[in-house]
Amino acid sequence: MSHATTRAECFHEAIKADGIKCYSCGIVLATRVHRSLSVSLDHLWPRAYGGSSDAVNLLPVCEVCNAAKADRITWDVFGVVNDYSLMKHGQNALLLTKMALHRKAASALLRPDIFRAVVAMSVPYRARPPVAPLKALRDAGTTNFYWLYFQTPGVAGAEFERDVDRTVRTLLYGTGVSLMMKPGQGFLGDAPIPEQLPSWLTDEDVSYYVETYKRTGYRGGLNWYRNMDRNWALSGGWEGLKVQQPALFIAGGEDGVIKSAAKPLEQLPTTVPGLKQILIVPDSGHWIQQQRPAEVNAAILEFLRPA
């Protein structure tokens, strides 16, 4: 079967499954008698992360939304809210793992009418800087920050994929991993891995991650870092924007990201004027929602409780 035939068949299956509407904005793209708007296909689970091109993973999208794919995370979050009819309830909380990633923070910045409260974890929000992030590092003479190590295709990926089990365990619960690269070492370095799993992680969890990354590789995630300066350029319209909604920030006291983000953390009351609380949970790291679920859930519920 040819690629063209396969794509055509998938296209018709996707249209049949969802009706001829854009899955992002809901506009009617075409009917049996009127086909004035162009219909494209988009991947529900991105190909870069192992998503297939089968009909079950394809959705119809209009030209306007397809052209805005640089802001796809914003569209994806909006699509989830729209698909589950959460907008009808009027009190939506946007949960962000890393608010510093502007593609996610854009959901709160651009649609405060939908995302009325923000709970951010692990990485404090940074306002758009005047210089592209990778360029700023190079201009400052920094050469050993992990963002830069991730730039050359085939380097970090080869290190991570050499022993996926070790990579997964090191990133989840290894000790001594530094965001600043040591000369002659990769990102994982010689970080020791405790013999015993932490209480918040199971062998089944580790096996799932290992098998998944053996199948997909790490290229998709690393490509995000390689696109940082382009994303910065595309976010020019967000210059000076602040997160005005009521907001809660939660992070682990032993998180290396937090330890290296003292200035953004200090600036949160300015960059996020609606900030209600900064909760730093002691004796916990980057994966705070997994490591300390009771504290995280209690803080979120208290934050969302009506005054």
C-alpha cells in the first residue's frame, strides 16, 4: 500500500470519526455540499514522541490552527478543556509542571477567561527575556550548561540511549546530577544510583519508562531544547505580559532547578501579581507531585477552596 493511499485512508477515517470540524477551535470545516475550508490532519500524540500516523491518532484541523503550531501546547491545553466541556463550569485551574516553558505559560497568559487559576510546579515562571536564551548563555561565555550540551544532535541522545535503564533511574532518583556539565563528562556523569527505589516509585514504573524510551528514543524531548531560541523569537507578542490570575507555586526544597533559580523565584510576586503562595516542600526534589502527593494535593485543594 502506498504512502499516499495510506494517508488518504487515514484522512477519511479521521474525518468520519470526528465530523468535519477543527478539533482545536471547533469551526465546521466542510459539509457534504460545502467544502470551502481546507482540512489538514494533525497528530494527537506527536510523532516526535512515538505517535503513530494511524487514523486513531489523527484529528482534522483548520488552516488557521495548523498554522499556529508553534503555539501547539497552548492549543492542546485549550483542546483538552474544550473536549471535556470544562469551560461550562467556570472555574478552571491550569496545572503546569514547568511554568518557565513559555509555550505552556501562554495558556494562562493568552486566555485568562478560560484558565482562571494557575498551579505551577518545579520551575518558577520567567518573564520573556530581552535576548534569546541560548544566545544569552553563549554571550555570557557559559559553555557547560546542560541546555548547550543538548544542542548537537546525536550527542546527548547517544549518551541517554546507551543504557536506557541507567538513564531513567539516574534522572528519576539518582544523586549528584548537576545542571552544569563537568569537563569530559556527559549529563549523567558518574551520578550514583541508590540500590533501593524511593517509596514513590515502583519497578513497574521504571520498566514502563525504560521500554517506552527504548522504543522512542530521546530525540523528541531533546529537540525542544534545540528549539528554544526559535520559540523565544515566536513569543515576541508576549513581551511584558504577566500572569494575573490567582496562582500557587510548589517545588521541592532539594530540587536542583530551584537551587539555580533564585532570581526568578524572588521575582515571582512581580511576574505573577496574582501569586497567593510559594510552597517549598523540604526533603523533596524535582518530581514533587510524585514524591509528595499528599502535600501537593492538600495545597492545591486549599488554594482552590472558595474564600
